[in-house]
Amino acid sequence: MKEIKFEFYKTTKQLEAWNLLMDNKTKELFFGGGAGGGKSRLGCAWAILLCTEYQGIRGLIGRKKLKRLKETTLRTFFDVARDFGLVQGVDFIYNAQDGIITFTKTKSEIILMDLAHQPSDPDYDELGSLELTFAFVDEVPQITFKCWEVINSRIRYKLDEYGLIPKCLGTGNPSNNWAYSEFYKLHKEGKLPEDRAFVQALVHDNFFISEHYIKQLEKIKTVSTRERLLHGNWEYNDDPTLLMSYEDIMDLFTNIADESNVMYMSGDIARKGRDKMVLGIWRGLKLIKVIKIPYEIKKSTKKSADFIMKTARYYGVKFSNIVLDEDGIGGGVIDNIPNCKGFVNNSPAVLTAKQKLKKKKGEFFNNFGNLKTQCYFKLADLVEVGDIEIDEDAFESVDDKTALIEELSQIKQRDADKDGKVYTNKKEDIKSALGRSPDFSDMMMFRMLFIVKPKKKYNISSI
């Protein structure tokens, strides 16, 4: 791609991102990480440049909600176009009904798209029919990882003709979801793939920004919002619906759980797809080992059961102290393990005698909608008071440890402002936010079954 410079690009961060957009290596770029860094202007300028330089290409500018895109990003587009001396109606035509901007000289066009996840189109088939030359997604953390993947897969139109490579620009503010794990975290650890880049731009990096805008950010009273938007802090979140705080989650690795000689195993069962089959070995409430069952084993129910039983014997776990996810194919594994406990996520919560009495009298109690919610709330309680410990050598890799931290940071109370039964957020919503299944956190949650539903003790009298 030949280098084209505009006087518009004057901030150091914009220049850094611009050079990445112009190179022949970077295919995915995240630019932003704070408010006021010139994110939307960069994306709009890049889109305009391409469409005025190349004949008959097709680009996408998208956002989770098209209405919001038209209220914000599109207005920025018009401002940037005006800065470049382009006149609407002369140099480009905006068809508001179809959501298409067409450049009159080159016949290149930009499609404005709503990228919200639609239950009627879970695989984004509507996007799959597109052929694009480039894509710019504003506020990319708001869309799902699958959507991002599909968009990238559609960038192929006229690339060979002009000697271009697929490029997708995403902009946005810090959030604790897939954008964090796929861009920020890998950038921080120096592990980003060669064709992917991250450039953080904060309000203080933009010396064109109004001082009043900066002062408004400084006046934000909500700490997490101020940390994210003003300081670009990706690891600060005090969402009131979150079950566990980031600080309490990090304390898991320094807590000291009460010593216990009773061994337990909890496991999240999956056979196909990207989901992992994860086993946790516990000494009391101390997670001492996390094991991922190899693919060649997990694809077989019988082999999975044999592996679990062999692992249980190695660590001294009684089969009656094993709990596995019974949903889906988990039931087949459990059937091959004597005395193993099955965990059914949507089964009723376990009520104590006192709770049953309160329910009968119509008094308030934590009316959990299902067993999964009850166990996640119990896990959150124990995490908050520091009763759970994770051994420093429990995980096979740092990536697995980080994955658990990310997953626990996504567990929330669903519809917290509504009365009625209490539920955690849906698994599909967590998967959309993370770009993967919460296998590690679910494994920890299953361990709580032995606390909310302890084994019955029987008094045996001698005859």
C-alpha cells in the first residue's frame, strides 16, 4: 500500500496507527483505549482515503447499533470529509435509506452496518454475503468476537487487483471482554501475532482536544468509568452487577484456605468444538491442580471417563467426591463413573430447612432461579471472604490462569433491578463477551455443589 500523508494526522498516536494501516503486514488493529484519543476521526479518515484513492472498492463502517453509528461516527465522517475538502452531494453521495456512501469519482462505496447480535442470525450470515476491501468497526468491544471474526473473513474484494492486504480497524474504550484478551493483554505481554497490533491513545495524547472535555472526564464520579475513559485502565471494573471484584479474584492466588484432607474433583465436560474439558483437583477449598483433557481423549465418552477415574485415583479423590457437568454429553461420561455426581445447571436450587420455611411463610430469602446461579453466588461469597485458595502451580500455563481471571470477571447478576428469582448472566452472553466458553470458572462453580448440598450423614447404632 503506497504511503499517503494528510496534514490532519498530527498526534503521535494517530501517526503510529496510521503507519500500521499503511503497512503490508498488519491485518487487525485496535486503536484507542480511552476517551478523546481521536479514534473515530482516524477510522473515518482512513476510509475516505481508501475510497478516494482506489476505484470501485467496497468498505464497511460498523457499530453495534446503526442508530448510534449515525448519531456519532457518521457525523465525524462528514466532519473529516469536509476537512479534506470533500463536498457532500458532489464528491460523495450519502444514501440514508440504504446506508451507503458512494464516492462519485471512483465509484467506491462504504456500507454502514448494524453489528448487533441477532438471535435470528447467530452466525452472522448477513455479513457472510459481503465482499469487502476494508472494514472499520467503531466501539469494537461492544460487538461479539464472532462478529469480528466474520467481518475479517469477508475482507478480500479487489485486494489482489490493487496489491492490498486485508485490514480491519477496531476502535474503542477499555472493557473486560474479548477485546481485552485478544488485543490489550497480548500486547501487554508482548505476545500479539505479527499481523495484529494495538495502539493505546488517551485524551492527553490528543493536543487538539478541548480542555473542557478533559475537565469533564476528570469530574466523572464513578471511579471505574473515570479510570477507563480518562486513564485507559483496562483492569478496573466496579460494575455493581458483578459477583466478584477484580481485587478479590486476584487474592485467590495469595489466600490461605483452611487445611483439609478431603479431596474433590470438579469438571466441565465438552467433547466437540473449541470448548475445553477442564478438571479441577481440590484439597478442601484449595484448588491444587487444573487439568485439560487432551482432545484425542475428550472426543470419546469412554476414554474421558477412564481418564477421569485414573486421575481421581492418582490424587486420592473418592468417586463420590467427583462432580461433573451433566448437561449435554456430560451425562454419558458420568454414567461410566460409579457414584459420580452430575451437575445440571438449570435444576432447582437447593433449599435449606430454614429457607423452605421462609418460602412457605412468604418471607424474603435468596430465591435463586437454578442450581448454577446458587453455586456461583456461593463461590462469590467464599471468594469475597478469602476462603478459597488457588495454588501458584495449579495451572499448566499463564494463559490458563489469565483465562480464569477473565471468566470470573464476567459473572454477573442478570436483571439485578428486577424483582423475582435471581439468575446469573447467560452462558451465551459470557461466550459472546469473551469469545470463548467460561470453562475454568464453571469448573470452580461446580465444586460448590458439595457445599450447598453436603453429603447426608447417617447415625448407625450397633445392634
